[in-house]
Amino acid sequence: MKKIVIAIDSFKGSLTTFESGKAVKEAVEEIYSDISTIISPIADGGEGTVEAIITANQGELVKTTVHDPLGEVISATYGYVPKTKTAIIEMAAVAGITLIKENQRNPLNTRTYGVGEMILHAISKGCRRFIIGIGGSATNDGGVGMLQALGFEFLDENGKQVLLGAKGLKDIAVIKTEKAVKELKECSFCVACDVKNILCGDNGCSAIYGPQKGATPEMIRNMDSWLEKYAQLTKKVIPTSDANIPGTGAAGGMGFALMSYLNATLKSGIELVMEETGLESYIKDADIVVTGEGRLDGQSYMGKAPVGVAKLAKKYNKPVIAFSGCVTEDAITCNEHGIDAFFPIVRKPCTLDEAMNINNAYKNLKNTAYQVFRLIKIYENK
């Protein structure tokens, strides 16, 4: 019996990873009467990570109330896998840049406090293992807001907690860890992160990512110096901390906070998700691997899900087909990184809104997959 493994990332703003997989599965099963198709939900550590992991592990969504990047009370969800007491958190759901209007983006004010609140909620449910995706943040507070929510104290010269947001960093005089939530010592944290920036300097989070979060050149200079001071004070209480480790600058310094204060390990997003979903065990016995996402381009080999899936498939010499909503001319580099052939699914001229319409995208993906596998079957029967 022929076996096909389908591991397609979400078509962002359109199809989820599971919907994408289902479209291909339906197409394949209309062509082959004797076939085994397995949908393995996938993501690259950003949007869709929670869905991919809980779908693969019989998990569930948990809703809680937290504070958003500007301190407004919002309802947010995270993933929970009961059998392993694991919480899967997407930072973007709590402190994401898409949660605030463009004219309100100001990293001096945005904070990560809500991420800490979500961790606390998961701890109260019994979670002791955490997977955190830290892409898409609106913040540059060095993760201090998250740590404050968890009981760490960042005090000014008068012994008061500093203000939330990057503006509070300038006033940190003393850091105390004694009142941190005791259960944290029982917890492990694994962070999905493909960013290699360090905390400070020309390649630091303020200089590289500050502008897209609303920072002016003056803000960037100030925040960089405040983060450097924060790192020096952290070194006094946590001697093993190191602001020059690649990834410490991820999510406005959240990488530094997680590694230094919560002993977190950083892993490639797609590799982490593939491990958590057990994709390798499916690929070992596959005849064909199908992957894809909303857009394939010349940068897709840099930590994106389809190329991650393809690299794993090539470990077992499996052929890899990819489908995408949009394919750029330089996407041919994907052929050099394990994707044997890729196919755009848009079948006629249309607007972006029409292409991203869920019903249209589902039909286009299914119809394209149907034609591709018809061709494969013809050559199999020769």
C-alpha cells in the first residue's frame, strides 16, 4: 500500500495547517483506491504552532485573561497537552505586534507582562513543561515584564518596581529573584526561535527590530544602552547569563530573559515542532512527502517549515512535493534544499482577497494536488 505523508504549514490568513493537509488528502484519495495518507500538522514556531502541536498530541486550547502589550485586558488562548502537562504558548497571542494599531506602536510602552500571566495560568493547571514561540512581538523590554509577572523584582533606587515597557529598563538599580514563583524551579522551557541576534549592539534587538516596532533612532540608542545595563545587573545575580549568545536578542530581548532567568533552551522552530508532532516516525515509511505554505521564495530555506520538512525527508531519501499560494522566481533555491518540485495553486487571475478566500484556496489546493498526483500515477503505471 502506498503511503503519503502530508505536512503543510498554514497558508497564513487563509487555510490552517490541518485544512491544507485535508485538501491534499482528499485529492490523493480520489486518485488512489489503495493508499494510506497521514496528515501531520506543521508550523515553523510562529503562527500555527499551538494548533500543530495540540492536534498531533490530543491536546486542547485553554482560554485565559491576560494583559496585552499596552496593558489592556484581553482574552487569549494557549495549548495544553494533558498527558505530558505541557503548555504551548505563542508570544504573539499575548504580546504580538498585530494586537495593537500601527499608530500605537512604541516599544517604550509595550510590555511582555501578559506572557508571564499566561505562564502562571498554565502552572496553576499543573503544567511543568513549556514550549514557547516568540515570533511577532511588539516589545523591546528584555522580557522584564514577563519576569515581573512571575515574581522577579526589578527595583529602582527607591526600592520600587520599575515601570512596564522598555522605558522601565533605564531605572533598574537592583534585581531580586527571591520572590519568583517557586514552581518555576520544577519547570522546563523550550523556545522556538530562529533569530540569531544578540541582545545589544549593531546586531542587537533594538537596532535590528526596533524600527518595525515604532522606535525612533533616539529610542534605539537609549534602549540599547538600557538593555546593556540590564544585562550587567543580571550577570551579578545570574553569573551564567550571557547577552552575547545568539538568540538573546529575539523578541526584543525575550530570548535573554528566558535563557537567563528560566534556564530555557532555544531551538529552531520547525525542528522543535517536527519533534513534538513525531513527523520523523511517519516520514521513515513514506513513499512521498507533501509540504508547502502560503509563499515560497528565495528565503524559504532559512528556517521555514517546507524546507525543514524536506530536509528531514531527505534523511530517508524520500521524494518531496510542495504546494504554495505564491511562488517567486527565486523560489528555485528550494530545489537545492530538498524540495524536488513545487507548484503554485492559483489557477486564474484574481485579487489577493479572492486568492486568500478560504473556500477558493481550499479548492485551488485540492485541484492542483489532484492534477499532480494524476501525473504521478500515470508514470507509476508505465
